[in-house]
Amino acid sequence: IKISRQAKANWVEEFDKRVNPMGREYYWLTGKFVDLDKGEDTDEWALKNNYVSVVPVQYDLTAHHYIQTLNSWDFNG
């Protein structure tokens, strides 16, 4: 088990047009995974090297640097 950070990587999405057995068209999502991060402390490195990767995550997109600016705006009129 490796405690890791999330690698800087992304999917380049492509859509493959297909036809199902009933003759209806549909699109299958495919693509390529691009790993831009070669660090040995990343989840991608751990997985490629047969480790279980544990990545502690949080989700907060607050633009803390902008709060003071917004608080200076006059919303009352």
C-alpha cells in the first residue's frame, strides 16, 4: 500500500460511432490516458508498480484570495 498524491493526468476523449444489433447508431466513449506527472509519489506510479494507492482528497474550489474583494462590493444599492 502506498499513500500517494493525485497525478497530473487527464483523458483525451474520443467518440467512436457504432451501430447496435438493431441498426441504431450510438457513440462509444474511448480515448487515451495521458500521464503528465512522472513523480514516484503519485497514484499512477503506485498503480503501475502493482501497489494499492490511497489518495487523501478534498474538494474546495473557494477562491479565498477573492473573498475580501467581494466583501467590498455594495450589494445594497
